[in-house]
Amino acid sequence: MARRDLLRSSAFLLLLHGLGACAGAAPEAKATVVAPPQATVPDAAAPAEPPVAPAEDAAPAAPAAQAPAAAPPACPDGMVLIDGDYCTDLEVKCLKSTYAPQNKKTICWQFAEPTKCIGTKEHKRFCIDTYEYPNKKGERPKVMMNFPEAQHLCAAQGKRMCTETEWTTACEGPGYKPYPYGYKRDPSICNGDQPYPFPDLKKAFNKDESISKPELERLYAGKPSGSQPKCVSDYGVFDMPGNADELASSETWRSPYDNVTTGGPWLEGVRNQCRPKIYTHNEGFAYYYLSFRCCAEADGKPTDPRSPKQIKRKEKWK
């Protein structure tokens, strides 16, 4: 009995000791739970960046496009392109005219507008000098030249004499005007109707320049090329009728010669129109008011220096 009580007392003391030890111990720290890192989810509104190709796989940049080369001009410097139609038969009506007894010519001062082409239209494309030879603005037109001399001066520039229909086309313009400036004659525009000076032809044609030059200076009444701003055709060619008369190549049966004269000089009582021609002067004719201008094929085509009749006769160029 005593032993059983002793065991009970020992167990009770051990229990009290354990309780005291538990009461004096520090409380345990709570464990901190760290959440595992989460993958970042991109914003749905932000566009995804495209993958960048490796540098060695990049395609070479395309070369910059080059502008196409400009087309060469249709005519050389100092020449005007004529691209239009010549009318073989033009209907004109004169509204006012006077008679010039010194030349036995009827001079029309005003034509009805417009003129009308009742013939065939022949298309022409060619180049023509802007001014009379030497084709330099501000210089005098060269005079006292016959047809062969004029031909060779044009040929030296790779050109030829203009044909009579080419000259007319360039003067009349696309509207077939009687004068390059319109339908009413105005001698102040293209230097016309100067008094007749009664030349001394023996002096004028003397081979001694000390005799001929003073006489030719007395007779000369022309104006420098390009000094008449209104004396220009609709194609841009200056000083065609009036001022100096001009030589051109004959094309028709009306003349037995290789040349015609066209335009009319600065004298009073002469035609001074685009279309009329004189067919009675031979190739050796030269005069104190007679000049010329050159033409050429357009677009760089070769130019034959011979006149149409020389080509037809198959003459060789000398």
C-alpha cells in the first residue's frame, strides 16, 4: 500500500515538473509562407513585338529608283520645232485693199476671220531657225546672198534651206493666218512700207567694197533680228514677213528654179504676207534686202543639204 502511494506521488511530481517547464518556455515563431514566384502575364492590350531576325539573315536594302533620262530635244539650240499641217489650198477673203502702182500689186489690209483650208492638209515636222541668218538676236540679217551661197552656209551648220511650204507653215501658224500676228496688216509690227530708195545697182554690185559698201549701207532699212517683239508667229518664229525678204527652196511647178523668195522686204507696196511667193528669180539672184534662214530635220534625223528639186534630179552635193 505504501509502495503504490509512493509511485503515485512520484508520477504526480513528474507531471508538475513538466507543466512548469512548459509554462517557462518561449512561444515558437510562426513559420512565414512565401508564395512561389508567378510568371508575368503580358497585357493583352499591348501588341506583341515581332521577332528580330538575326543580322546575318537581313535582306539587302533595295537600291533607290533612278529618274528616267530626259529625252533629247527635238531641235538644236536656236531652232524652233514646227509640228503642224500645211494647207495646199487656203480660202481667204480680203475685206479692204489698196493698189500699189509702183509694183502693180493689190495690197490687202484686212482679211476675213478665219481663213479656211479647202485643200489637203500635209503634216510637217521640222526645225527652223528662230531668226534670219546668222540666227542671232540683235544682229542684222545677212543680205546680198544668192541661193547656192545660202545653201552652203546652212550646210556648214548641218542644216538646209527651208522649203517654201515649210516657211509658209511656220509663218501662218496652226490657224493659217495671213500675217504671223493676225488678219489686219500693220507695217509697224514687222517693219514694212519703207520708201523706195532707188538703188544705184552698179555701185551696189561693185566688187570693190569701197564702192559697194557705202551704197549698201544707204539702201539698208532692216532692223536687228528679234527687235520686233510682236513680229512672231504662233510657233515662235521671228521676223518672217517684212524686214528682209527671204530665200526658200522651190517645191512646185510654178518655178523653173530651185529657189523662191518669200515674206516680202521692208519696202512699200509689196506683199509682206506669209503665203505669197515670187517664182521669177533664178538661183543667182541676190539683192540688198534679200536674206534667208535655215531648216533641219527634227529629232536628230540626218539632214540632206540639197533642195527638193536637186534631190529629184539626183544631183550630188558639191
